[in-house]
Amino acid sequence: MTFKKNIDVIKQTLGYMDWAIEFLGNGDPNMVDGYIVARSFDWDFQNFVRCYNRVNIGRNLSLVQFDYTPPQYNTLTLRRII
């Protein structure tokens, strides 16, 4: 996935977070956390999210990596990256 597509994912997630903050969190950004779940994240994407979280105090964006265990793919593993 290109960095441009990654930025589009972040923009969409932040849009949903803004809506949730306004309509569900009564304007308090501490009431809403954002999660992006994917099989993997490239290094640039991870660094961008880390920088975003440092600059935007009170808004939390997390990355969660998932994987299935072969051969039956009946076990889902989730691991928080950021």
C-alpha cells in the first residue's frame, strides 16, 4: 500500500472520530479513541501515527495488527502496535 493510500485511511478514520467526538462524546476528544486494524503497517505509516499522537494531545489513534493461525485459520491474533 502506498503512503498516499495510508493517508487516506487516516483521514477517513479521523473524520469518523470527529463525528463521534461531536455527537457521542459531547465535544470531548478524550472520550473517543480511533483504531486502524490491518495485517501489517509500513514504517512510514507507523511513524506518521506516532507523530500525530504526540502533536494532537487528547486524540488517540491506535494501530492494531491482526493475523490468522494456519492451517485452519480458526485463531485470530490481535496485537496493538501503537
